[in-house]
Amino acid sequence: MLICNDCGEVFEKPKVLKSKVGDYWGAPAWEEWDACPYCESTEIREAEQCQRCGEWVPEVTEYGGIYVCEFCLDDLTG
């Protein structure tokens, strides 16, 4: 799973964006990159799943032998 750093959406496959960057031996040359399918941001990364609540989040922290999101960590330590 992937997560967008800008809009927070979680998705399996990124959208592939293309841009013509010139010509190469008489044919168009393209640059491609992965982006969020919801907002087209290129700020995406692997999502991690909280072992307590099951939510997909940008980052988890080890606590008591399990990996938890910041909300579950606050609940456990608060």
C-alpha cells in the first residue's frame, strides 16, 4: 500500500504521469513518474499498517512488541 503525504489518501497503485521533455533521434522523449491518483502529488511513500487498529498510516512506532500508529500510541501511553 502507498500513502500520499499531501492528501493522506491510501492506494495500491500510483497514477503514472508523463511529460514530453524533448526529442530523441526524431521521436518524442518522455519522462514518467508516479503520483497520487487522487491529487496527483508526487509526494508518496509506502504506507504501514497499525497492528492495533488496522489503519494504514505514514509511520508506525514500536510499543510493547507491536507496531502502532500515533493515535494508538497516545491511547496506550496516555
